Amino acid sequence: MQFFLPEVTEEEIRLQRQKARQLKRTRWWRRKKERGICYYCRRRVPPEELTMDHIVPLIRGGKSTKSNIVACCKECNNKKKYLLPVEWQEYLDSIRRGETP
């Protein structure tokens, strides 16, 4: 399956990362981390081990908005990398079925 990749400039990525850093200092983000649950695999994780992830990655045209940012474990964040949700779904489905990807 082919996906359209928008032209994303380095400047846009820099601005979005700056917005993400600002969001990390908000009560909204602290509450998300306090729940201690990875958005993707649903495992309970110590809040200090959760990372910020863009559902639609910045290099794929995503923005640093509350609707595009989730708390996830480092393992899922590292495996997801720059995948779009539809590309990542197969992996998530295998986790939820209890299969080893």
C-alpha cells in the first residue's frame, strides 16, 4: 500500500518539536504520564518510563497537538519509529492476540 508523504521542511519539524517540549511542561502531559499505561500495548509502565510519541510522526506530516500525542513505553516508541497508524496496526494486532511479533 502506498501512502502520500507530504513535503515536511526541517523548519516545520523544528517548530513542532518546540511545541512538543512546551506540551511536556503542562499539567495535561503530567496527567497522561501518571496513568502509567502505554497507549499502544496497554501495559502498565512506571510513569517516569513513559515517552511522548506522535501518532502521526512529524516527518510524515504530524503535528504537536494533544490529539496527536500519546504516552507510550520506550519499547513501543522504538519499534513504531516513523510508521503511520495504519502501518503500525498489524504489529498492535499481533500484540493484542498474544503473538510474538
